Amino acid sequence: MLLYAICMTATSYLPQVKKQYEHFPYPPRNPEDERRHLRATVTDCLDALNHHAYGGMRNFHKNFRTLVAGGGTGDSAICLAEQLRDTDARIVYLDMSKASMEVAQARAGVRGLSNIEWVNGSLLDLPMMNFGQFDYINCSGVLHHLQNPEAGLAALEQVLAPGGAMGIMLYGKIGRTAIYQMQEVLRLLSGDVSDAEKLDMCKRVLSQLPETNWFNHSKNWFYDYRNGDAAMYDLLLHSQDRAYSIPELYEYVGSAGLKIAAFIGPNFCEPQYSIKDPALLAQLKSMPVKKQYAIGELLNGTSKTHTFYAVRDVIPPPTADNLDMIPSMTITTLPDIYEGLYNIAKTGAKGIVCKTESRTVRVPHHPQLAAILKCMDGKRTLREIFQQAMIQSKASRSELQDAFRHLYAILAPAQMLFMRHKDVPAYKTTQEIQARFK
């Protein structure tokens, strides 16, 4: 059932930020595109969420309560609603921009989704909205636009259920250095003029940047600004925009009594992106993760966002020793991914290469890798995989378990292989979800 409500105090948001998103709903989305593909938001894929935040044990089909705080034009709300379409899950969309919400509602209408409650309001008012508590809260690209980000995170923490998790995206300070230089240039040039005049000024400046300009050197990292006025305004003309280094990020998350359970998606703060020398990399890997990432962020220089799960108490991810776990590739991969990887592995090549839209990972050859991949289908438990593989390959249980550990140790950190308990229903792939339109 759709619910439209307004619950906003006069002081809970910056008027200029609300004005921006009423004029320029972001990110720009065409509802008709829903007929062609589903945008799978990285924090909201249930396989990743369950693996990292719930130890693979959460059954999302039973009374799962979700909040999308600052839902914008609907990417996260749509992604969650489609995955939870046939469950009793509660999904609440909240945003202060009515124009953005109307885009999201139109997208949901194209998909025939009726499991989203729509609320036009500020996340800072959440403790007063009487929604109760949520098992999962998505807040992507929002908190860094608040005048007081700490107050925003505290408001979310107040409505987080015991054992719940948040999926958060915040800007990365080091990777956005060139953006903030351009923002300052445009702020000094434009002064107090209309949005149209600011955009015109921005376009003219970008068309004649000196070769020495930092943004000119790194603009291919920020290609989104080419996707229309809304994207350009959001990146280069935003009135309230801050970012976090890794040490600042940990301090900010800790201010609300939360911990970082895992970083999601390509995390260019990981040392291996910048350090190839084995001895130096081993030295870095021996350090606390927070320090590893702080060094990696400074070395790599391209981490323009930090995307992560935050929890009160970290639950360790599933291990390869729990035979009741079902290993599965991410829901965004192709349906025949297992067969494809098996066909590569059985040739006895040097290894296999796994690809997603954002990263490529090579798994070195292991003598029993093909036997494991032949039995993996996203439905069998590790116990069933090992039993079947023992029959087909004549390998021992320990040899097969070693092969899976080899695969899991590489693909799990790369967000390509997750595990769920056998009592947790399988997740639909994006291809299965989108097949409804065919």
C-alpha cells in the first residue's frame, strides 16, 4: 500500500539543499528505462547484505523492515522492493524532495511495485515519526549534504533495530580533491546568481580548463557530471558538500556508537591497489585495517566515495568450514556464471578470471578448482558440493575443501562470492527479476 505523508520541521534541513533537489532531482532517471534493466545498487543486493551484516543467517522473507533515508529518484528503493516483492517486508522511502519522490514513484509504477511506503520528509525528524525500528537502513549520498552530519547519523541510529545494519555511502576526501578546487573556482566566479547562470558559467569554465588544472587531469573519474544539468550541479555547484578521509570516517561512524562491518564495491583504499611489492604489501597487511586503508587511500588517490555497512556489533562473515552454508555468486552476475567458470577451470589453464562491471579478479589455478565449480549452482550447500565433487573427481574431502577455501579467499573480498545458510531462501538474480517484462 502506498502512503504519502509530510513530516518536516522548518529547521531540519538546509533550504538551499532542498531547493536544489526540487529543481534538479538526482540522479536523473527515466522511468521507462525500468522496462530494460534493473539498477542493482551495491549496498542493497541482499546476498552482500546478508553475508557482511548478518553472517549469512538472515531470512529476508520474514518481517524484514527497511528504510531508504534520502531515497532520491529511487535507485535503492526500487532495488530493494523488487528483491522483496513476494515477501511481507516493509519498505519505507523517505526524502525531502517531492520532485525526486515523484520520479521514484513513477519508476515503481512502471514496475508495478506496491510494497513501498512513500514519505516526503527529513531524516532528521525520524525519531519523531513513530515508524518504529528498521532492520536495514540505506542512506547513500545523503549525510554529507547535511549541515550537521553527526545529527543525521544519530537520528538513523535511533531507529535502527537491535542487530540491524546500515548501508552508507559518503564522499571520500582524497579522491575528491580536484572537485573541491573546481567548486571553489565556481563559487568565486558566479557569486549570488541564478541556478541557470551558475550552470552556464560552469559549462564555459569546463570548456577551457588549462592543461595544468587538477580537475582536467582527473575528470574521467567523475564522468557523471556529463549526464545533464542535475548531475553537473550535484558535483560542482552543490551548496553543502563535505567528505571524509579514512580516519575521519571511522571517527564519524563511531560517534553514533557504530562500527564498520565491511566496505562494499571497489575499495581503492585496499593496499593491493597501490602496492605490488610482496614484502611491502605483507608489511601493510600486518597492520590494523583502519591504518591499511588510511595508507591505501593516500597512495591511490582515487577513492571519491566510501561505501560500507555499519552495525553496532560486527558479526564475522561465514567461513568455509560451515558445511550448512550455500556459496553463491552475486545476484548481478549472469545466470550461467557457474558453468562458464567451470568450463574455464577444466581446461587446466593458469586460473580463472571473474569479472563484474567494476572489477576483474584472477583466481590462480588449483588442481580441484574445476571439481568445485562443477558442483556449485547457488543452491547446494558446501556439504552437498563436497559430497558430489568427491564422487565425480575421486578427490578427498580435505582436498576439495582446500580448493573452495582457495576460491573463497579471493572472490569473497572482491564482493563476487557470498554465502547464506541453507534455511535462507535463494535470491533472485537481476536477470530473473527483469524477466517479468519479457
